[in-house]
Amino acid sequence: MTSAVLESQLPTTAGGPATGNTDTDEADRTLQLVSFRLADEEYGVEIGKVREIILVGEITEVPQTPRYVKGLINLRSTVIPIVDLKLRFGLPEIDPTDDTRIVVVDVGGKTIGVIVDEVNEVLRVSRDQIAPPPQAVRGSEEDEYLTGLAKVGDRLLILLDIEQIMFDDDLKEVPVSKE
């Protein structure tokens, strides 16, 4: 799915079920996700946390921040910090490509941009398709960020708790806009 199509879908799908939909049971049984790629893995975050998806532009570096905090951008008169999620997870850094995007998320009343390799699609996943993280990763640092694994056809999405990732002690000192 192209980014232009995905970006045009976000405003219409981010609000949840359409007005007048009385079938709240279906909404309770499904989870709407934005899926994206980091390195060779596919991840997902709840669409309710995603504000928009933008191209990577000029990022102003901020001294004495963690390596994964790339800096700040001015997004329509709002200054937001940008976090490279690959670096946050200890993955190797690569130069941005034409597919690289910033996923702008709202977490805890703050707006933060997250750099990802590629945004794939917005999808609905049944809660029956979601399994808890395997025992092998429990107790690791990454475990606190994982909410589960979603099986979608032959794909496996790693579901992230974006708030846990963003509200680490290292990020508390980074200037963040509150709205």
C-alpha cells in the first residue's frame, strides 16, 4: 500500500467505528493497527495513538540527548521530538530511503515522532489473532514494550506499547510539546 493511500486513510479510520454503528461487540473483538517495518520485522501500534504519518524532512539536532533521539522538527508550528525506533531497539542505523517515514504519535498528552523504515498498512486484527509475547522474551528489556504478537495470514506482527517506549527515563529530559 502506498504512503499516500495510507495517509489519506488515517483521518477516516482513526476515530474508530463509523457513527451510527451499533455493533460495539465487533469493535471490542478487533483492534485497528498501523503496521510498519523496522529492519526485517513488522510491527504494529494501535491506530488511536497515531496522529499522522509524514515524510522525513530536516531534523534539528539537540545536544546531549540519547543517541536514538534524532532531534526536533517543526510540524505546523508545533515542535516535536523525533525518535529513531531502530536505534531505540539497538538495531543498526541506516540512511533514510524513499520509504522511510515519521509516525507522529500522541502518548500521555505529548506528541512525538517515530522514525520507521516503511509504513505498510492500516489493518484490523481480531483479538483472537493476538498471542502474548513468548516466554523466551519475558523479563528482557524489550518485553516491557511488547503487548503481543498478531498472526495475520502468514505474517507475524510484533505489537508495541508505544507509551512504554516513549516514556523511558532517557526521554523525560527531551523537550516535548503538550497539546
